[in-house]
Amino acid sequence: MMSTKNGFLAIALLASILGSSAQNDAPNLVIVYTDEHNFRTIGAYRELLSKEHSELWGDGVVVDTPNLDRLAHEGSLFTSFYTVAPLCTPSRASFMTGLYPKATGAWLNHNAMDPDMKTWAHILKQKKGYHTGYVGKWHLNGNEKPGWNSGKKFGFTENKWQYNRGHWKFFDDDPVNGPTAYEVSSRPALSSLFK
């Protein structure tokens, strides 16, 4: 489970690649794709900026992100990454397919991506033998909320914890009914921790 300080931001963790294929020595890939968040909230990006620009909200007003910083330091940190739309659904559709949003069917928020779209997960799986997984917010299955995966895999082998919409903070797994998403206010035992 991933939690955020003060409900500050919702992170959709795109954990892509649960393990390398046995027939190759390809590296593991983990993509952290966030939603509605300023890049200055991750320490590895703040390190690239002057103090004036990295602490825009005040002297020392930062969120410590040691685990994300370590991933950035030991892997890759994108510094020239642009979105094709200022909306969640179209930008996610474009990121997943490499196509303009209009070509995916998901050109407006809450539009479902066409089920025949090929994603980079398909390519990694089919051409390189990767075992792929998706965890977190998907927002490409239409209006469902939370909308646990509707059966469309889009190239991902594992997607049990993929949900469609919302900025959920807590999750439970029921062996019979599957995953459940909760807000802080709907979990009495947890809500007292955040007062």
C-alpha cells in the first residue's frame, strides 16, 4: 500500500515489469506515472533546480520522497516529458499507445480507450518476453469508479490492482469480492490517524 502525506497527491504507480523473462537478461522497468502533481514534489527533480524554484511554496516547504529519489538516482529521470493534453484520460491514452488521443478513442476525460489499442506493454510482452503489470489509476475504461479492471488487459499480464477512476488512498483485498478502494473518511480506524 502506498500512502501520501496529508492526502497531498494521488500517485498511480505503474509498476511495469514484475520480473524479467527467463529467456533474456533485459532490465526490469518501473514507471511511476503520477496524476495532478507538480514535479517539484519529488526530491530528485528539486535537486535540478535552484532553491528559489525548488521551494516555490516557502523555505523548507517540501515533501520528502526518499524512495522515489532512489529510483531516480539508480535509474532514469525524465526531464523533457510533455503531455499532449491537459486532461488525465487523453494524456494517459497517448502515453500508453504513442498515438494522439483522438486516435485512441480516449480524447476526453472519462472516454474509454478503444479495446483494440496496442500499448507499449504489448510490445514489451510480445517482442521482448517481459511479464508486465499495472498497479494504480488507469482512467481509460470510461466512467466506472473505482472500476476495477473490466477484463481488458491492454498487454498487461497482471492488473488486479488497476482501477479506473478516483484518487484512492487505501485498498483492501477480499478473497471473495476482490479489491476495494477507500477514502480516509470511509475507514473509521484510519480516519482518526489523519485528524
